[in-house]
Amino acid sequence: MKRTLFACVGILLSFVILYVCCGGYIGSVMERRQELRDMAERLTNLHMSGGNRNYDYPIEDIINCISDEFLQFGNDFTAARNEYGEFVNCEAEDCFWFYFVSPPWTWERGYGQAGWMVLSKKDLRLLHFRLVLVN
């Protein structure tokens, strides 16, 4: 009986520790996922309404990159913001950072590019593109 009680308490304590350690991380992942979805939807609406912004890349490619959660979560935007933030004239909370990779056909033809793109959350203007990979 005592062993069962100690085992239950141990399991419960493990869950509490896991929640305390990972709860903030899980919450931040969910917030980032929602931010990515919202920005992709805003850009899609802008594109559908005929809004014209100069992004230097087709807006469909930008939306595809933002919508690719594996791409976005595989690249740490916080680290990029810390490293390249001085090149962006914008407060951190007003900027939307995401990793952009040009489509596969551009890489096949020898002019693929990848890097950190920064948009203004307010008006979806391109604020900065930090090229980090070229073929």
C-alpha cells in the first residue's frame, strides 16, 4: 500500500515538474504557431484583395514559407532577431520575423536564396531581408 502511494506521489510530482519546466515553452510554441497562421492569413487576404507590396519575391512563396511550420520551427527566429536585429529599424514587438527559402526550382537553376525576412506587423511592409544562404 505504501509503495503504491509513493509511486503515485512520485508520478504526480514528475508531472508537476514537467509542467513547470516545459509549460512556458509549450505555450510559446503555441503562440508562435498562431502568429504564423495569422500572418499567413493576413498576407493571403492582402494578395486576394489585390494589395500590392514590393517583397522582391512572389507573395505566394512568402505565404508558403510562413505556413511551413517545419521550416519555421527548424529555424530560431529569436536567435536571428538577436543577431540581426540591429539592421532592422523596428521595435521587436512590431516586427514579424520568419525564415524564407525560395522555391525548389530556383535552387535547381542555381539561384536559390534563403534567409530571414522581417515584415512590419502593422502594414505588412518588408522591413529587411537578411540573406544567409545562396547557391
